[in-house]
Amino acid sequence: MTDGIRAICFDVYGTVVDYRPALIAALERFGATAGLAADWPAIADEWRASERVAMDTVNEIGHWRDLDALRAEGLRTVFGDHDLPEPSDAETAVLVGAWARGRPWPDVPAAMARLRERFLLATLSNSTITTLAAVSRHTGLVWDAVFSSAQAGAYKPAAAPYQRTLGWLAMDPAEVLLVAAHPYDLRAARGHGMRTAFVPRPLEYGPGRLAPTVEDGEVDLVADDFADLATRLGA
């Protein structure tokens, strides 16, 4: 089912990068400096959840706003929900910058090196180009191309990010595999003819949380982790 693949696109946050510890650490540093006590892991999780709502609103309205701006706005809203003082612009910028300080999941670096020997590797992320570049430099991840929803003016799972990426690659959709830990992303990609691989990340939302799953036959490939993915793809 994976014959003929020439390029692999990756969702980044949650799939390639474990962002949650970096967000919690940044919030805890902020709290310590400001003398504020709060359930910082819960705030990090609510902050993450808020961006999905904001992205869907952007898609519905059709007026583009980049993800860094949405994250800044969402952070202030979550702080207000917890009766915390609104962070200054400088403090907000530092906290939003924590999205660039996530680390790859442990199985990622070695497997990505294997995959790069055989396939073109690219991002297909809702994050901004600047943030993707920063997190790639921070993690040491190397991409052959960086594709973002910002270039398409709409957020996944809208059609434009997938269609534009396929156009930029100048490949048949069946030659492009999307790897993601989020079923909604894979369903959308499959709807545009792309091949799909699900890699579960049960700790993305923290311990004790239910992780997304896919139904039998919903994707082309289910891998245990990136090492298993590379093996299944012959890398």
C-alpha cells in the first residue's frame, strides 16, 4: 500500500515534536518570576486546545491570521479564565516562543535520518514558517522543504494546505505520504488523494489522557513509532 511514495510530509506539533513540556516549563518560569501560583500544566493544555477553536474560526471567516497571533490571543484568554493578570506583550512573546523549544519524541531523530536517505521530507504544519524554522534549528531536524498553512492562507483540515503542498511538490497525490498523530489531518489528506500514516502519540496531551485513534482501513499505514514507520517504508 506504500509503493511509489516519493515524498513524506509530516505534521510537526504532537507528531514529530513533543511541545507540552516546553510550554509547561515556560509557564512555570513565568509564574515564578511574577510570583503567581497556578495549575500550569492545565493552563498549557487549555492553551493548546484554544488554538484549534481559533483556527477553525479563521477558516470559517476566511480572514487570515497567523498561528503566533492566535496563540498570543489564546494565552491571554486562558489567563483570564484562571483569574490571572494579563501578561505584557513582552511576556506573551516569550511564552509564545516556547512553541519553538519543544523536543523531538525519542524515536524521531534516528528514524528521520533513515527516511531522508530514501524520501524527500517536508513539513505540512499549521505553524508559522518562522516557528517551524526555529523549532527545526532547536531540535536539529533537517527538512528538504518547509510547507505551512500560512503559505496557503487556511488551516488544516481546509483543502488549501494539502492542495498547495501537492502543487509545490509537483507530484501525484499518491506519491506523497502524510504522517500525523491526528486522525482529522489524515482524513483530510486522504480526501485529496494523499497516502496516510498514523503514528500514535499517547502522551501528547499528558499522562492519563485519551489519545486519538483511527478505525481499521481509515489510513494506509499504522506504525507504532517512527522507527517502525521507517522499517515499514523500507528505509
